[in-house]
Amino acid sequence: MESRIPRLLLTTLAAMTTLLQGCTSLFFYPDQQTYLTPDRLELTYEDVWIDTPDGETLHAWWLPAEGEARGHVYFLHGNAQNISSHILNVAWLPEEGYNVLLLDYRGYGRSSGEIDLEGALIDSEAGLRWLEANRETQQLPVYMLGQSLGGALAIILASDWVSRGNEPPLSGLIADSTFSGFRAIAREKLGDFWLTWPIQIPLSWTVTDQYEPIDKIADISPVPVIIVHSVKDGIIPTHHGLRLYEAAREPKRFRRTDMPHGGAFMLPEYRQAVLDFMEEHDSPRNDAEEKANKN
């Protein structure tokens, strides 16, 4: 026990030093281990390699729909491990008629580079641009599905994508178990630990607030948004999902679940809620036309 206490203090002090330097890399926990591949789930797939504007090469999986495709789902995963540990969250979609693109950010899995927030934002856009260029997206709706950290990245990307009027127009955004702000969740996590509790506010201010999902989500309108969040989420408390829902503009929907963090799509009823949402907004052009009419 005596040897563990100094080690804990050293680890905590290292984390505090990193925070004081304003390092958003504390939000990322990549690894390179392969946990599960699509073929073990009897899924057809392709390895995809995507070059970023700043010179990194990202690895992704393309899961084609079974039968005639109804749309594309672009999946951005959470902050730990890599796509091989997150694939079960979307492995059910090809059977329902949806192509899926799963992307590993830089430093994750087989992707090159080292991760930070700015890099992750570049990577998430690079994946969407690859989808635009390679998969006849003008004829099928495109949905973004982000989970936890991936939901925050998806909100930021969708906001910028819609604001710039980029093609293809998005048909919907699904954000599951997502925090409302990088600074807000940093403050909460610092407050959970006795050593950082007294200085949680000054430490949290070292985390950038330039890319806060709660400040971006309203700009996604008129693209429909569904927020999925669990009342039993022990990682990202439910009030984050509710804040995002309140900040979003119509059309929007909130789906409350009772699964652990990131576990909503293990149950058929929550999968069906997402399918219903996508079917309701299955035109790749409706939202763009509505926005043009408003202008």
C-alpha cells in the first residue's frame, strides 16, 4: 500500500501538469490491439485508407449493406481503444440496409500519427469527405452516428458542414452518450477526485472551449438530430444529453435509455428507435431544400 500511494500521487501530478498545459489529449485513450474484426461477425468489409490534409493516413472499415442500400452511416467512436472494440455498435446496420464507414482517428488502431483534439476534428472531416467522393452519396441519405467523444466530434463536424453548405447534405445526426462540453466534463471529472476537487475550476479552464458541442448543435438545424442518453450512464451523466437536446433546434428528438455508457445499441428497441429516425428522414435532399427555401 505504501508504494502505491506515491505512485498514485505521481500519476495525479502528471495529469495535473498536462491539464495546466491545456492538453486536450487527456480525452483520448487509443491503442493498437485488434479486438474483433468484421469477418468474425460474418460481415463483408473492406479496409479503407484515407489521407488527411496534414499528412496522416487513417484506417477505416467499409461495411456494405446487405441487399439494396438504403443509406450511409458514418460512425465516429468513443475515446478508448479503436474501431475493432466499437464495431458491435454498428454491426447490426448492414443487415438493415445501411452501408457503414467506421473510422479510426490518428494514433488509433492502424492509423498513423498522434492524437489531439484538432487532429481528431481534421480526421472526422476527412472521413466524411472520403464518403462524399467514393460512395455515390448524392443518391442515398447520409447519417452521422457519434458515440461519447465521437458524438461531440460529430456535432462539431455537422455544424461546420451545414454552415458551409457542403455536399452531400446530411440527412440526420445521432449522438449517443455524448457530453455537452469538453471543459464541462473535465470539471466534473476533476471534481470526482479528492486531490483535484479543490482546484477543479481553475484546472478545467486550461481545457479549450473553442469546440464546445453545446455551442455548435443549434447550427445543425434544419438537419434532424436525435440525442440518445442513458439514465444509468456512469461516465457521462444524463444532464449532458438533456443540455444538448435543449440547445438543439427543431427537428430534434430525445431518447432516454437505461443501458450502461455506450451500450444502447445492444438492445433491439434502441436500435429500432434509430432506424425509425433514419426512415423518417430518408431523403438526401429534403433538408438542403428546406434550408434553401428559408434563405
